[in-house]
Amino acid sequence: MPLTPTGDIVASARRDGRGAGAFNAITLEHAEAVVAGAEAAGLPVILAVSENAVRFHGGRLRPLAAGCAALAEEAAVPVGLHLDHVVSEALLHAVEGTAVSSVMFDASKLPYADNLAATRAAADWARARGLWLEAELGEVGGKAGEPALDAHAPGARTRPDEAAAYIAATGVDALAVAVGSSHAMTTRTARLDHGLIAELRAAVGVPLVLHGSSGVPDDELRAATAHGMTKVNIGTALNIAYSGAIRGHLARHAGRTDPRPYLTEAREAMAEAVRHLLTVVAAAPAV
């Protein structure tokens, strides 16, 4: 089916009080697994490509975006294409003319005033081109090899009053908030501040986004969407499945040189991870 704008997928999930899963793709196998997992779950999905993934591909966005778009167009479920954690203005502008419908513009490392100015400019640029723009306020931590920030550290969490002011000043369409998760976690031990999620939902008028969701257990993810989290970003969980399947295969077939058998297992393992996590985040809200 035709590509579905990310904003439409998120808006529909928000209306229903459910979560919308966004999964990071590094390779074509990742993207194939995301689509296959979504089809197995019978649920919409957001296929995300990060600035780090673009860098891995030599700084070229268009080949990977085109491959993801082709997969999305042949999918049996709605698929949105998203560019994640963009810090480069040049990469933001490179989405023009691609099938990407949304961007997460990450100015969170800048001083607050600079963050506001850069994000406002990015939001204005995106809106003029019909693109949906997400930003981040607070410190999720753990991105690009940096140490994970203690979720209880001063300044780590997003304050509702600051979030409301930030959205008013920047005009973004969605806000990633710090509520206790961290990027690149390999164990599912994060505990979220669900009271804060509910306060943030009440304070802002745009969808909330949870980054670092691979480290969040199923019950915490369900509670997060019930309390007001909408877009749920997942990346490391796919890499754990991918790497684990390859290690297991090569341990059984040490002399194998053809990558197709172990990449098949890796793709299947990632697809199952996507299927499971999508059913968790898209579960009906608790009554």
C-alpha cells in the first residue's frame, strides 16, 4: 500500500490511547524485518533511519530511504518513513524529495536558547514542506556511546511546565521526553515515571515520544502508553536479536562463508522482536 505519513500513524494511535511503534533500520535486513514483523502483527509501523545509520552508509540517505520506501509500498500494513536523531541541518534538508515524512531534529545538546532557535527553524522548514517534526527536551542519555544518565539526576527528566513552553516556542509536532529510559540499554530493567508521563500529557498538546524503549520491560511499556506515551522508539532490541541469531548460527556452522543463511535467521529474529513489541505498545489501554 502507499506510504503512510508518520503523523497520521501517530495521530490515530493517540486518538485510541495506544502506542505507535517506531523501529530503527540500519541495513536492508533490518527494514525487511520491521515490515515483516508489522505484517505478522497486523499493525501499522514507523520505519526509522537515524543519522548514525546514514553515517554508516557513507553519509548517503537516499539509497537506504529508497529501499525502505520500496518495502513500505509493498507492505500489507501502513508504514511510515522517519529520519531519527538528526543533528545536522544538511541532513534535515536532504530529506526533501525523498519518501521521508517525518524527522526527529535533535538539538538537545545545545544551550537552551540555541536549542529553541535551531528547533524553531527546523520546524518552520519542515512545516513548509509538509513534514512532521519531533524534538527532544530533557536528557535521555546513552546515545552514540555516551554514558547513560541516571534517571534521577538533576535535570535528567522533562518538566511539564518547560515542555509546554518549549512546544509553544518551537511549534514542533511531537516531543521526546525523559521519563526514566536510556538509549542503547541491553537489559530490560528501566523503570519509568508514569506519574510524570501523565503530567506531561496533561501539560502539552502534542504526542509524547519515548526514546530508549529497548530497555523498558513489557509491563512498563503498556503502562507508559496507558498514561499518555504515544510514539515508542525501539532500536537496540533489534540489534540484540540480529547479533544473537548470527552468533548462534556461526557457532553451529563455523566454516560457513555464505552470509544468506545466517542473515535469514537474523532477519527472522528481528521480525519476531518487532511483532512482539508492536503488540505490546499497541495494546488496548487498561480500563
